[in-house]
Amino acid sequence: LLSYGIFSKQPTVRSVDRSSMRCMQSADANSTVRVFVVEDSVALQKRLLNDLTAICSVRIVAFAESEGPAVASIAELRPDIIVTDLQLKNGSGIELLRQVRAQEYMPVPRIFVLLNYSYPEYKIRCLGFGADAFFDKSGEYDSFLATMHETVDQMLHT
């Protein structure tokens, strides 16, 4: 698991093996959905790690706390799904969304925005820049997880 800024300002590597905790996963790379998380709260990073890796076939490929390292790593790692906050340690989730969507990645990653402020203006801007879905962390976290389950299932069976 590649981690940006959790323990230091430099990229660090943390090995996390959760593939056999709650479900049996195949070693086949096509049966894995790769998720990149952009979140500056360590507590939420841990929660996302636990909740997302509990979904069969999900592998979190990296965490980033800031826009710049996230955009660079997304270009290199090409995740299937990106989960991002809007307010980051440095930069903005909206700008990250804009930059990722400006690239011609194939396949096109799904992007889910999680935030603490579900103001309609934020939702309009995020969806306008190409977010696939938008969730309030406090009131819609369960909906986010349900959407993740559905999306992973669709990706694996299409």
C-alpha cells in the first residue's frame, strides 16, 4: 500500500494484506478493483481502509493527502476508482477532479467525492467536473459504501 503523507511528507510504502480477511479473492488481476483514496484525515483513512477492503475484490493501491501527489500517483497507478475529499491538506478535490478528467485515461476511473459539507453548490461543481457520485461523510456514508459495492460488482461482471 503506497501512502502519501500519512507518516511523513515523503511517499512511504506500507504493506497491508487484507485480501483474505473477509472474503476469498483470486490472484487474477482482472478480479481486483483498484482504489485510490485522497483524504487528509488519518482517522477517515483508517475507516476507509477497513470498510473498503471488506468489499471482496477491492484493493486500495494508495492514499494521498494533497492534490499534487495524488494527481501524479493517479497518472502512474491508473486506479479503477478514486475516492476523494474536497478539502485537502494542500490543494483541492475539485481541482484534482478537473485534472484527472482532463486526461484520457482508459479505462476511465470512477470518481466518488466524500465531504463534510453537502452544499448544493459543491455537488453541482463536482458533478460538472465529472464526479460519478457525491456523498456527505456524516449522513451518506452508508450510501457511499452501498454504491462502492454496486460499482465493484458492475466492474467485475462487465
